[in-house]
Amino acid sequence: MSSISIDIPTLQINGNDLQNFVRFIYKHEKLLKEFGAIKVQPNIDCQLALKKRKKNLPLKPIMKKIVKINENVNIYSTQTIDHINQSSQKHFVETDENNFWSCLSSSNNVQQDLNISFSSKTSFFIQRTSCENFDLHRVPNQSLLKLAGRKLTNQFVPCVKRAHGSGAIFPLMSAQQRLFSIDYHHEGGDHHWYIIPSHQRQALQNLLDEQNSSLCLDHGQLFIDPSILDKYHIRYQRTIQRPNEFIVLSAGALAQSYAEDTSWSESINFALPSWIEDGHVNIPFLPCQCHIQQNDVFDTIDIALFKQELIEKYVASYLNITSNDEPPILIGSSFC
């Protein structure tokens, strides 16, 4: 494994901590900032408020494929297509990491569709008033976003993600306005993640500039072979996410992944005080050069809603860490 790539830490969480997941994340934010992401495995006593019926949303793959931005470098851009190439869905028989990237690099004459779909404002979690069972919907209102009131937090809802087969590709993305995010893997094939911490953004942007690419980093327009990140000494983290595991992404982090097989997952965004303290909220919101659809662009969150005295009260009331808190059960940072 390259010295540029490091596996992210994995923490175990118990039922009590899962009831206030945001507080748990805040307690371990030093790790999260260092690596850009952490993996969280619920203990056996954790209860999730999940719907019991079979996951059968009628989702169709989005009409996009990936192509190399030039023949000399394994950096891919996404392009809209007018039909799904059924033969390409059988192209990735082997999803071992080395075989996946080798196969992708050699598939110049094969249309490689993303083979994924999204369903916003949809969730496999049941919205409950009881705190005993974890519900993903509650995360934004547990976070710093609660200072802006229900009008804002109600806009933050889960997004279901579907991988329609082996080798399905989730291109490089960042959360809205560089917020934190949580991704839960419900069922199906493992997900191979590649995470680029916020402090490596400029190095990645410089690489794209060298390739004369105007594609942005944040909106699912790129998919990058990790060997390129190694070559240009861009630090990144990797992990394999299995069912019933959470991936938590730090503010401003970039992430891409591929799935070993058909799967269901869902994600939601949230905020911690460092989102403001570290300046992520102040990043200028400029017209995007990748020309994503206007209805895909979220409204900018008004920073004036987050006054310093209110932030301090929020930390004291909801995130306060006492000497009675147990240290994290850290499984390690090399388990894939």
C-alpha cells in the first residue's frame, strides 16, 4: 500500500452514544479531522429504527457514464448519455481493488455507465419521537444546524443511494456547502471508499489545472484512480464499508467509491462548530464550472444565524464532554 494512502480509523459505538450520534462524533472530532473520515460500527445493543419491508424502490440508473479526460492519465469525467449500455453492466466481474482499477483503465472502448441512482427525501429509517432507536432524520437537529431552527433543519433530509450492480461508481463529491455528512450502508455489496481530506483540496485542484480541466471537485463530475493520487503525492484515505457500518466525512472532505455488488445506502448532512471555526462556511459560493443543473444546487446557509454566544450555549448544552465519558474503542486504522 502506498505511503500516501492510509486506512481510516474504525470506532465502535454503543446504544447510548448512538442516541446522540452527533455528540459521539464531536467527542472524536480530532480523529475525524486528521483522517477526513472515520468508520463507525454499532455494537450489538444498538437499535436502529428501520423499516421492515423489503427495499424495493423503483429506481432507474442515472444516465451518465465516465470517460478519461485524456489518454495519458487515469482521471475520468462523467458525461450524460442517451441510453444505458446493458453490456457494460456485466463488464466488472472482478471487483477486487487492483482488478477494478486495472479493468477500468483498459476499458477505453467500452461505455462504462455509473450504474447508480439516488432518491432524495426518501429513507429506510422510520421517523420516531422516541430516542431509544436511532433515526437518521434526527441528525441535523442534533447538530449545530439546530440553531437556525426547524425551517432550516427540515430541509436536511436523507438521500437513498442505490448501486445497481458490481462495479457501480459513485464519483467524487463533497457535502453541500462543505458540511459534515454521515453515510449508512443498509445491505448489499461492500463499498470501496477513497477520501481526500479538506487540506488536500488545493493539491488536487492543482493537478486538475495541470490537465487543463475546468471540472469542479464537489458535484460528482470526477472519478480518480488512486494511483494518480499516489503519483502526485496527494494524501488520501481508503476503507471498505460493509452493511450496518457508518462512514462519517469531515467538513470539506471529498469522497468517491465503487460497489462490489448491488446495494442500498443513505446519507445526510450536518454541522459541528468547527464547520464555522475552520472557515468552511466562508468558502465563496461561486457559479459552478461543471454546469450542474440549477435545481441540484442548494441554497446557501446564512452564517448570520450562527452567533458565537449561541454556539457556546449549544456546545455546553448538547455536546458537553465530561470526565465520565469512556474512551473510544478504537479497532484500528488498517483493516481492509
